[in-house]
Amino acid sequence: MLSSIQNQLLSITGDAKLSKDLAESYDGISAGYFSQNSVALLQHLGVFVEGIFRVSEKMILGVHTPLSKKINIDDVAKKLEKAQGAEGIRIHVPRLSRATYDFRSRKKSVHLTAIDPQLIDAHLLFEMTTWALIEVLKESGLPDAEASVRMLATRKIPLVESVDGILRTTKTTLSIPERIALLLYAQPAGLSEEELFDSTKTRVPNMTLLHRDLKRMEARDCVHRNKDGRWVLFGQGRGMAERLLRS
């Protein structure tokens, strides 16, 4: 996915280093988020914000601040708001990206001892940067951008990969319920029973066993079956998936 996004950004900007820096900084933010390393996440945030501002400049103004020159993101934000073009790129991406800057030096204070404020910040920053990158790709008009948008819009987690359009878990020691939890965590819109079987059939002999485990997970408030027949993660299932990601 990283190389595909980098190539699309290169098509937008014509600047190989800018495209590489932006794609790699987003990858670093993602890795920091899913490994629960908030320090690593924050280390990539500055490069991402400055990169997304330069891409927005290129898309709206036709030229971006050179990498050799320090960018004043507040001045650029004002110029973009006054220009013509897609509202998402002119207004929402700069405002959202500017807001993430404040988290780099934010002082931590815990008011609810059961909640880690760093994890809350990391979740917010990951979602905000993902949204900004999706908006850029969506408005680019590139023919192959739609696939990248779909991939970014689903959760990118280290224990699940997409192979030939099928989600697969990558850890051999997982139980069937653990595989189901991770697959549904990676696909918030849900998966049909047939799709779940395609994703697990190397470990699950038949649909009957898969259905049995889904019903058991449903009874434990881990999954829910929507009216359209798609299974989604629910209640205790989210905790199961997140514990696996932290282990």
C-alpha cells in the first residue's frame, strides 16, 4: 500500500522526495499507533503535517513551498482558504492538520486513572491524519486512488493483511475466535460468513465450525450479525482484538 500511495502522491505533486516523505511519515504514524508507541507516532507528525500542507498547496495553488524552504503553515492555511477549489483541500485538510501540531508539545495530565490520555491522543491523531490523506487522494481524480482510499478507510493492523482481495490473519497460533475478532476489527463495516470462511479456511475445516464459533461469540457479546447478514465486532470482541494487538 505504501508504494502505491507514494506513486499517487508523486503524480499529484511531481516531487519525488515530498511524496516519499509524506507516505513514509504516514506509515510511521500508523506503526506508532498500532504498536501503542505514542512517542514514535509524534516523531512522524511534523513531517506529515508539513507534507500534507505542501500537497494541498500544489492541488489548489498549482505550486508548493519547496522542501528547501521552511513552510509557514498558518500563512499557507490563510492563502488556501481565500483560493478557489475543493473545500476539503482548501479548508478542512489544513485546519485538521494544523490542529494535530498542538499535540506534539501537549502536556499530559490524567484525570481518569483508568484511561491513558496518550492512547486517546494517539487514536485521535491517527484518525485525523488518515482522514487528511484520504481527502487528498479522493480529490486527486487519479484513476487508481479509489483502491488506496478503500484500504486507508479500513483499519490497518499488523496481524491482518489483504491478499488478492481476501483478508488473512498472519499469526499461526491464533484460535478461531481470535482470528474472527482481528478480521472484523480490520473491517469495521463487517464481513459475511462466506467472507470470513474465505479468510479462515486454511484453519477452519468447514462453514459449520465457523458458524458455531460465531454463535458462541455472539452469546458472549463479542460479535453481532446485522440485518444484511454481515458480522461486525461488538462489545467484548473489541477488547479481545485490542489485547491481541498489544501482545
